[in-house]
Amino acid sequence: MQAPSVSVVIPAYNEGQRLPRFVAELTRVFLERSAPPVEFVVVDDGSAPEHAELQRASVNEAQARLTSKASPHQFTYVAAPRNQGKGSAIRLGWRHASAGVTWLAFLDADGAINAEEFHRLVELSASGTAKNVDVLAGSRILMAGRRVVRNLHRHLQGRIFATLTDANFKLHFYDTQCGVKFVRADLLRPLLDVLQEQRWLLDVELLVLLKRQGARFLEVPIDWEDFGGSKVTPGLDAARMFWGLLRLRRRLERVSLPTLRDSLPEGGPHGQQ
């Protein structure tokens, strides 16, 4: 079997209703369309038994379909010992990724970023556009040709969070919290022992550390639809967001980073595709 180019973690906590539909759709799209080989790693973040059973069954069924079609793609199921949060589940999945992959990625389990959009990003990761890019990050920005369905409350929460994030870290990202990101594996693997955020701040922590390493970013506007039932709760109030980011900034000021591959050009692409 051809080695995967992308290993994508799908963190799942009590997603017995939504995840099976999403896994089936991913399987269908990647069977019907050509793409670099993808390894899907579904990480059960300590789900209740009834959800865990449905989640595992959906992964087993997807893998059986892929095997029957001699597909280069594959699904793997990893169970965390207990619920620790989305960030912790993503890191666990990255540690289970196959050696030699080009990209380590994550994708939310709720299907807000649909299978077709994820397929588009996988193709983009193998294109000339991504040749000089180290991070491909989805962005929920409404542009010509893109569709973003999001209630006003969540949109306003997101803009407050983006403002606070930029004030603390100067990342100059429109949307740090979008639920799909691709990172060059050779840049990310040495950071796995440095990353500590267990929940929703993993995105910010990851981007800050990669920026310090000279990584080159590209935000990619995507189609996104809020289906409700999100477990992401960073925006309950501005004070909670503020203190979470302040705590992260103080901790990262004391972090020593490992030596990575040869230094990257300062700056580099950071725009929209």
C-alpha cells in the first residue's frame, strides 16, 4: 500500500450521531475522487460507551470499504484512556501518525467542514501553491465563491477572540480557531513534547510556536456550516477568553523550543488562497 501523504486526526467526544455520517461521507468522496493517500486517525476522547461503540463501528466500516476497493486511504481508531479535551486528543492522534507523512493535520468531527472541502485542501497540500508553505489553515471568511453559515452570536464571539489573540500574539490571522489545519510533519513532530494545551487553545499555542520557528503560513478560505451542538466554548464571555490567552502568553514566554530543520525564510506567504 502506498504510504500516506497526510495524516489527519479527527477528535471525537460523544459524537456517535454526527461522526458516522461524516466518516461515511469522507469515505465516499475519497473513493470517488483522486487524491494523495490520506490516513484518517479518529481519536475517541473518552466518549461514553454508547457513543464509543458507534464511533468505532463507523471507522471499521469505512476501513472495510476502503480495503474492498484497494484504496490507498485508511482509517484508524485510537481510544484515549479518559476525556482530556480536543487539544489532548489531537496530540495523541499525531503521535499515532505513520512515519514519513508530509503533513500532520486535524479536522473537526462535526462535519462543519464537509468532505468535499477537506478533499480540496488535501489536493492543495500537494500542489505548487503549498510548495513554499509550512501551514495550511482553513479560514471562515466570507469571500466570493465561498459559503459560510454561522449564527451572529458565534461570529461576534469569533471576532472578539481574534482581536484578543492578535493583541497578545501578533499572529495576524483572521481565524485561528477554524477546525482544519495542515502542518509540515518535520516542523510539528519536534514540538509534540512542547505543546501542552488540552482544549481549545491548542490552535493558538501551535501557531505561536510555529511562528517562532519561522514557519510560513497560508490561510485558505473554506466553505463552513454550523450544524449546532458544538463543544467548543471559548466565547462564553470576554473575560474567559482574555484570561485564557493571558495565561498562555505567560507560559509561552518561558518555553524553550527544540532545534528544528534549517531556518526558514522570515515571513513568507501568509495570505488567502
